[in-house]
Amino acid sequence: MKTEFKNNTITKISLTVKPDRMSLFSSLLGQGFTLKIRTGISIRDLLCRQIDVSDDYLDQRIQTIFLDGKVIDNVDTAVIRQGSTLALSAAMPGLAGATLRRGGAYAAMRSQISHKNNTGEDSAENGTVMLKLFNLVALELGPLFLKQGIWISGRNIENFFQKIPDFFWDGCLTAEIDGISQDVRKISLMEWRQEQVFLKLKLENV
């Protein structure tokens, strides 16, 4: 039987996990999570100045970027706005991957789905962005975001906990909801009715 939390103030989940369980969250990160950030800035400023992703990693590893459904070629001119959705991926295989790769030789083939710079003025202000991470980027950057904490759909986190293998729960050492300790195994039985919950992971000290 599932446990439904009716107290709408319960929104923060904190888990302590073994390091090798962190990769299991990659599929969740691909569904999208919300970050509270400064908007009205370039993708490079967001990733490298606010989030501390290195410039080398952005330039060499993150090869495919979508901003609000449009492919990005220039991370220095494409601007993040309030409510934007930003998707990040490493290089993908095949012709499709080569075509979507930013700055690639096939960029002209996708002019209809490429991002066009807005010539209007943008000012930096506090806001939110939906971020999606895929493949190697999810594996490599996922821990950075999960340790800082992310806002994620309650429905997505509920489905994720229901489907995650027992291997994860064996390596989940502690669980807290709004600072109150919980039985780790019971987390998978809970129904999250909140629109969003705040998820934060801590790594086991090794």
C-alpha cells in the first residue's frame, strides 16, 4: 500500500547514497529539472559562470545543445530567458548526430530548426530554467547538480522511485523528508502530490 503525503509543506528529499548509485539518476535528469538562476545571460555564462562547468568541458564535451527546441551553434550569443528549456548532450552517433552537432559541417542542413539570435535587449534577473541532460553529459554533470539540489516534478520522482532497481535501495543509506529521517525503503511507496519537490543527494563518505 502506498503512503500519500497530504501535508503540502513536505517538499524536500535528501538521500545519502553510495557513489556508484549516482549514475542511476541519469534517466531522471533527462526528463528535466528546474534550476533557480539568473536569466537574460548567455548559455556560456549560465553554465560556466553560474554553475561552474569548465569552459573546456562546454567547448569539447557538450556537442549538441537545444534551447527551447532549437539547435544552438553559438553558446556566447544564445540567451537564456525566464522559463527557457535547455537540453545538453555529448556527441551523438550517425548522420543525425553530425547534423545536430553545434558548429559542425552539416549545420546548414538544419537551418529551419537552428536557433536565431534575438536582437532585442536582455537584462539579467532572477528566474528559472528547465535543464535536461542526456547520455555522457548526464553521467558526468549529473552529480554536480544532484549534490547541489534540483527541483523536479513530483510525478516524475514518484515514477522514478517506483521503477528504480533494488540495487539502488541497497546503496541508499539514509533518507530525510524536510529534515525528518525516513525508512529508506518506504520512499518508493510514497505518493508525491506536490507539483515539484526539491531533491538533494549526499555521497557516502569513503
